[in-house]
Amino acid sequence: MTRTWLVTGAARGIGREIALAALRNGMRVVATARDPRKLSEAFPEAGDSLLAVKLDVTRPEQAEAAVALAREQFGGVDILVNNAGFGQLGHLETVDHPSIVRQFDTNVYGLIHVTRAVLPIMRQQRRGHIFNLSSIGGTLGFDGAAIYCATKFAVEGLSESLALELERFGIGVTIVEPGFFRTDFLDSSSVRYGEKMIPEYSDAAAQQRAQYDAYSHSQPGDPAKLGELIVEVANSPSPPLRLVAGSDALEMSRSLLDKRQTELESWADRAVSTDYLGK
């Protein structure tokens, strides 16, 4: 069965590789980006299987227009990949309010806008699958990334609840939790750092930036392989709610679960001590 995918932030990185993997597997793809000219460069040989659409996910009217074009061109949307986003790094006090708003507008509200635009079609079809790109930073915190992690934790909670809401309509949800993949995420063209100069954070901030600059484009994850994995999951009869991607993310996730289990049990008696006793 040829299905239609809608992929946000598809001009580069993980979004582009997911769209390419879907195309290689005979799917139709609605690829979106804020600058549609970059989509033409990203998919020069896609042909009629690709529909390139301008979409700034922070604008709900553009999300609705993109979905309307997908329905007009391909008859609907079967798979939604909410990939658009960027990383706002920097210690909490060093990130100004407008930057915090931009981060939530893109990573959280943008995802919500596109999902709300697609859901009426999926409900009518009584089928569909939504992939929400979270991060290993949506399961555990990172020093100097409070705002970014906050948005990805929000995606996790939203997605887990959404999965319960949509199961009755035959619509699945998978939260993708990548580790560090070799994309432009840490490149100056994507990542943002806090710009408020606070002496107490200066050494840590400089060290963080130097480490990430050195790590940029040397990350262990292969985005092309992640694209193929997403297609595999989309074709699975029992897709997971959470999909950890990358050996680094797997190691960090296992360590996190072990620590949480230990902490949970060490405070278990105090947890139950807060219950009412008797009537």
C-alpha cells in the first residue's frame, strides 16, 4: 500500500533522511520547510512522489494550508513526522525571554499546530501514525540545556497522552528519542546559545560551547539509518510508543532507568506514608 507521509523540517538533517527513506520505499511525501527552495535542492530527483510545501510550523494557518494541499494532491495523510525544531542551549539565566518563547513556539506549539491540522483527516480515515521527534533530552536533563529539554519533556507528555486519545480511532503515536546524530543540530546555522553574560556561568558556558563545537558533525548517529528505521516502525504491526535511537541514547536511557528504580525503591516507604490511614 502506497501511503502519504508529511514530514516537517524536511530540508535537511533527520527530516530530510526520513523523507528520502519514505521515497525509497515507494511512498508519497509531502516535504515541508520554511524555505521551499531548499526542498528543491534536497530532493532533486523525487518526481511526482514529492510535494514541496512552504510551512513555518509556528503559524497554524500555514499548517492547515499544507495539510489541505496534501489532501488535494495525494488524497490525505497517513504518516505525520513532526521533526521541525532547533536547540536553544545555554543556562537558564542566560537565555532571554524572547528566545525561550521562540523555542517553545517551534518545538512544542509548532508540533501541536501541525498535529491538530492533520488529525481530522486521520480520524476520518480511521487510521494513521504520528511520529513526534523528541530527544534523549526529553527523558533526562542536560547541564546548560534547560529550555531545550523542557520543550522535549513537553513533547513526551503530550505524545503519551495523545496516544491514549487516538487509539480509539486506529491512530498510533511513536515518540522518537534520538541521541546525538551527525546533522547540523550543533552547527551555528541551527543551535542557539544564551546571550546574557553572567560571570558565574561564563566558564561552564565556554566549556559547553567548545565541546559542542568540537562534536558538531562528528556525532555517532547516522541520520540515513534513522530514516530507514522510522519507515520500518511505520510498517510494523506493533510499533512502539517510544523509540530510542542511537547507542549513546540507549546507554543513557538504561542508566536513567536504573537510577530511577533505585531512587524509587529507596523512598518507597515515604511515598506510601502520605496516604490517609483509615476512613
